[in-house]
Amino acid sequence: MLSLHHVHLFASDLERTIAYWRDHFGAVVVMDAEFAGARNVFLRLGEGRLHLYSQPPRHSGAGTVHHLGIETGELDALVTRLRGAGVSVSDVRRHEAGDYAMAQAPDELLLELFQPHASAMTPEMLRSGYFASVTPVREGATARASDTGGGARSDSGS
């Protein structure tokens, strides 16, 4: 299973950027959290998502798109398959909330390949349907995800 999950945008004025997408396109904030040393805000826009990163763009124009996020339920297999095809892919980075690797696409487009861990999600996130590889749950039910925190996952972060 693969699913285009989000487009990651740098935002020099995060509040103004949130307001722009909310006010003009009906986007809804679904996650607002600190990650990798900066505020990260995910907006749901229809079936798609925008990931806003509280940092000025490094370049104007096309440089404002940092990466495309590709969700998978089989990250290790995807990384292996891409490497076998000669695609430049980083090592998988392991985190409690999910694992990810970065891959190079044509025209220097950066792709984030990631696999969320249902075991690290709040009940609200599990019910939200935010992640394609995690089945939304109803009250009193348990989540079904392609990962259950097992497999090649490491708590060492390597």
C-alpha cells in the first residue's frame, strides 16, 4: 500500500500561512506539534494534507516545497526495492511515532517515505483516519495497522 500523504512547505510566518489555507481553502489543523526542533502543523485540505514547517523557505519559488510525503505500510521493503533499482535512499530512521527514510526523485525532488506506528498514536489520531495505513477505530475497538511496533523497528533510533 502506498499513498501520497502530504506536501511539506516551509513557512516564514506560520500563523499567516495557516490562516491563508484555512480562510481561503477551508483547511483544518489536524496536528500542531514540535518535531526536529521546529513547530510542525499538518492541515487537512479535502483528502490531501499540507505539512507546514515553521522555517523561512531556503529559496523562493519551487524551493518552498521541501518534500512529498509517501506513506507506506512496508517501509523496509520499499527502501530495499528502491535501492535495488538504483534510487538514492537514506537509511531508515527509527522513531517512536514512526520510521522514515528520504529518497531522491527526478529533478532533485525530495521524498519522505514513512511508516507510522499505531502503537504510539493517541486515540484521537487512531479515530481520525489521518494515516492510510492505520485503520480508523471506533470507541472501544483496537487499531489495525500494517505495523504494530514490531518487525525491524529498533528502540535505539538507528
